[in-house]
Amino acid sequence: MEATVARTGTEGKTWGGGKKSPLKASYGKLMMWFFITSDALTFSGFLAAYGFSRFKFLDSWPIADEVFNHFPFLHGVDAPMYYVAFMTFILIFSSVTMVLAVDAGHHMKKAKVTIYMLLTVVGGLIFVGSQAWEWKNFIKGTYGAVETTGGQILQFVNTDGERVALKDIAVDLKEDRVVHERKNGVWYSTDESTLPTYSINEIKEGFKTKNNILIRTLENDENGAKIILSREESLAYMDNRAVNVVEGANLTHNEYGPPLFADFFFFITGFHGFHVSIGILLNIIVFFNVIVGTYERRGSYEMVEKVGLYWHFVDLVWVFVFTFFYLV
Amino acid sequence: MAHDATHQDDGSAVKRIWSVFGILSLVTIVEVILGIIKPEFLVKTTFIYMSLLNWIFIVLTLYKAYLITWAFMHMEHESKGLRRSVVWTGLFLIAYLLFILLTEGDYIYEVYQNGQMTWDF
């Protein structure tokens, strides 16, 4: 028997095996850290791809302040970033209640854990709701724009540089407009789901009659502001290039700039929102487990700690999304 | 288990949580204010391919990330081995990915600028 037992000479040392846990963490917590590390790489893949596209279109990327400038109950007021700042606070605060729940768990205080878990769930719900509202504004759009043959976006401003909405430009031509269907066109086209509010001809005609309206392109000048064309250039652009009316944003058209901007917005904030939703679900499960006393019987609130790790990670990701989508 | 490492007096742990919350809020407020007023001097000054303002945002973000991981995720109480396997692995891979993709993006930007007649047809 003795011959089959390998003696490595490391018995009793940190990495010598046996009952000793070298990283001094339980299996569950270690696995949560594994997951978080790999998930962090997924998110950084998304954000790095966003950075790639942004560097690629360095001089024509939308300015975030102009895209996300809504605040509830303040219609038509330019409120850059206030709302995302509010969302950031909500998420940081729900992180605080989560870590307070973990701390109360260490001291086996069931009532406190219950309250803090509930607050965390509420914070998460407010955050996801806010994100839905952001999406709604982004999809609906504010001013509308026209698209050129090359897929560039042309926006409208008045002579003071203030944005002008399509509805203030268009004239009613009483046209007969039909929804384009694939069966009536080339095979690779897709069905139009709805017609834009105005046809491109209505915008073109209206633009000719309104002398104080100019076109703003996506390109930045040397100060980082978007270049505004002269009236003559604007008329020429409208005549020769404009082919489509764009209202709001989806995966293929986007009134704010390159469609890629909308794609990344939907995928990154969507993937993050999905994580938050999963986190809320886990928190609710833990919340009820706390109430029915599962952890009290188990003698340890470590499950709160593990779910807490995930929740803080979601907060951590938002800190980066906030910086790279809204600030930089 | 990890408990022995995290056991502190009730007061000090809770105090640490609230002070970290205070710092995180303060940093976020500073970021938002800077993002809204965009001081001319910071926007115009370029430092290693980027404006000073963007560098400030990135440094503040990393500081927030550090606080969340260390204080909220209890990284400061974990063993050195666990801390390094998570943080060093992540930082190295992310830095590498960013370096490669941003360099490539910048190269394509140059091609659009100089390498062809027009791409906005």
C-alpha cells in the first residue's frame, strides 16, 4: 500500500492539496468570480468593438449630449446627461443596499437582510424602467433627418444653428404613397413596415421654400462641432443626394448618425439591461429565501454574498458603459 | 472560510460602505459637470492621441471600478492569489484587446481619409 502513495513533499503547504483551500474562498464564490471574469471579457469585447468603430468614424460620430438629452416631464428642454446620471446613482445606490445586505448577513440579522434585499430589487427595477424609457426616446427620435445615397445623415438647422424638426419643413403634397413590399421590388429588398410621416419629396419641396433652413452634416470641424453647409450647398445636397426620410433609430437607419451607433447602443445597453434583469430575478429569489428562513437554517448567508458579487459586477459594467457611451 | 477575513466590528464595515458611496457619488457628479461644461482647455489639450478631458474621464472611471471591486465586492479581504488571478488576467486581456482594436480602427480611419477618392458617394 505504501508504494502507491506518492509523496510530493508539499503536504501541508498552500498548494499541497487535501482539505486546504489555497484561495481561501468557498467553491460557490470562486465559481462566481470565474463567471464574472469571463463576462467582463464579453463586455470589454463589446466596448472595444464600439471603440474600434468610433475610431473608424472619428470625425463623424454623433455627440452623445445631443442624442440623450431628454428628462421626464421636461419636454423640449435640453437636459444633456441628467437622466443617465440619475440612472447611475440608482444603480450605485442599489449596490450600496446590496453590500449592506451582505454585511447584515454576516451578522445573521435576518430582518435587516430582508429590507436591504427588497431595496436592492426596487433599485434594479427603477433602473431597468429608466433604460426602457431611454430606448423609447432613442427609437422614436426627436427631429428626424434625411439620408443620402451613400448612407450619410443630413440634419436640419436654422440660421442660428438650432435643430429644426421635419414637421416644420415638410409641405403636404397630397401624394399617393404606398408601403413598399418585397414582392413588388428586387428580391434582396425588405418589406417596409411603415411609411415615414413625410415623403422625401415633401421635405425637398418644403426645404426649397424655407430660406432660413440649412443642412448640418455629420462631419466635425476642427473644434469638434458639426459642419453646417451654406444655403446654396444645402440646396444642392437636397437635390442631388437626399433619398430617404429617417425618423428615430433602428438597426439599419438612424437619424443621429451612422447606423453602427444605434446598433452598439442597442446591443451594449441591451446586454447590460439583460444582465440587470437577471440580477433582479436572482435578488427576488434570494429575497424570498431570506424570508422563509432558508439561510437561517443553513447557518450562513453566503448566497446573499454570491448574488451580491454578480449585482456589483453589473454596476461595475454600467460605470464603463456610462463613460464610453455618454461621456467620452 | 471567507468569514474570518471579513469579520469586523459592525460599525467600521458599514462606515466604509457609506464612505465609498460618498466617493463614488462625488466622482460621478464631477464627471457629469465636466461632461456638460466641457472646459475648452481640457478639450483642446491632446495627450497621447486623446483630449485631456477624455483621459480624466477614463482615470476617474478606473478609480470608480477599483472602489466597487475592492470595497463592494470585498476584493480587499480576499486572498492575494484570488485577487491577482481575477484582476491581472482581466486587465491584461482587456488592455491587449483595446490596443489591437483601436490601432486597427485608427488605421481604417486613415484609409478612408487618404486611401481612396471618396467613400461618401
